[in-house]
Amino acid sequence: MEQNYWQLGTWRRIPVSMHWTVLIAVAWLYLFFWDLLATAIASAAFFALLVAHESGHVAVLRRRKIAVESIELFGIHGRTSHGWASATDEILIAWGGVGAQLVVLLLALAIGYVLEPLASPIVWLVAGPVLFVFTKLNIFLMVVALLPIGPFDGQSAWAVIPWLRRTIRRRRATREAAMFPERDLPPEKRRKLEESSTKAAAELLEKLGKKAHDRKEDA
């Protein structure tokens, strides 16, 4: 491991390390709160938020049965290294991290709504910094994670748009092929099919006309 990283141990047999840039986030939180206790609480919540994001990636990787190699935490993002994954899997993995953050955001909003009329100042001494990280800072990190640049998840996550377009086109083509199977035939076979269909239609019309004529004569 490089000197820029601290090895934090293993989680479910996955090596976890932290880059020194995480300390910059701690310094930034102090500049926001100007209070050591609030900074310490917010820093712990921030670390938990980074872990939650990477846990979202890991959950998708486990579900897709893809090997997880390592987890690295940086100042405003993380990186979960894994084995080979298809383009579809890469999209799911990318959204897994933001999805985990969204769950944290919704839970934090619900808890904040419940605590607001009930909690005492002492409770808010702890809850305030935690909810700030899990809501406002969380939204900021979600936006950063979805940037389609650099090491962020956005490069893979936004590939979902062309993927959806291709999927819609394939389904439409499959539906049209089922409705109009003759479109997929070679030109020669299509021509013969059209000729036989025209001939069959003409014969049917001739028979119907003959039956109508016979009915008139019988009448």
C-alpha cells in the first residue's frame, strides 16, 4: 500500500484503505461548524456516508456475482475495485452507490422530521451535525458522484441513457418482427410471398363473386 493510504483493515474479506484527502473533508467541516465536538461528530457521519456509498457498490457486485477486490476512500468519493463486469453491470454498479446515499438521505429526512418538535438541545448537539452530513452534504456528494468526468461514477451511470435507447429499439424491432415477419425475409422470398398472397386474395375474391352471382340466379 502506498504511503498516501492508511490500511483500515478488511470488511467481509475486502481490504479497505483511506487516502489522506479524507482529512481535507474533516478540515472543511471544522471551517463550517467552528466547533471541535460538532466537527468530530460530523466527521464520523461523513466517514459513514462514504462507507454507505461504497457498500451500495458492493451490494450490487455481490448480487451480480462479481468479485470485489478492494475499497478505497478519498476526500469526496471512493473507489471499489472489482473483477470484469459487462456494460450493463457497470451501469448498475455505478447507480448502486448513489442509490445507497439516497436511502440514507430519505432516512435522515424522516428522522429529522420526527426529531424537530421533540428533541432537546442536547439531542440536537449530536443530531444536528449528523443530519447536516446525511442531508445537505449527502446531496452535494451525490451530485459530485454523478459527474461524468474523472474517477466519478457518472461516466458509467449516465451510460444508462443510450442503454435504454438501445433496449427500446430492440424491443420495438422484436415487436415489429412479430407483427410483420415478412420484413425479415430476403427480397426474393418476400417477392414470392407477396405474389402468392396477391394470387390467394384474387382467388378468394373470385370465389366470393361467383357465390354472390349464384345466389342472385337462385333468387
